[in-house]
Amino acid sequence: MNRPTLALIALGGATIAAALLWWWATFSAFVHYGNLSWPDAGRCLVRDSDICALAKVLCLSAHPRVFYAYWTGAFWLGVVVLSASLWTA
């Protein structure tokens, strides 16, 4: 593999890993306390819905203002970058 391919794989993987951590930081308490099921929280990883928006608003009220609610675009950005590595292979 060439360097651009490896760089895109690393960047895409790191972006997806960061998105997963960010998603977990936002939704884990809701799953832990039974306010959201695992499938509902999992759907919030890849797309927004009313229940995801409500959870994010409640999450922001519980965290300091330096914490931003999860953005699904972070996950998809990682997927796009990881997929771009296929074009450079």
C-alpha cells in the first residue's frame, strides 16, 4: 500500500473511533439508566431523529458548556475518508 492510502485509512479509522467515543459520551448515560434502548442509541450514531435530538438537548443540560452534543456527520466523515482510501489503493 502507498502512503496516501495508509494515511486515509488511519485518518478515517481515527475519525470513526473519535465519533464512537463522542457518541458514547453523549448517549451512554441514557442507555445505562434505561431512558434509551441500545437499538435507539445505535440509530443515533448514524442518523438524527426526534428521540436523538431530545437526548442531545438533555445531555447538554447535564454537561459543562465545553461539551458539544454528538454530531452524526462526524461518523459519516470518517466513513467517507475511509472509503476514499479504496480509491487510492
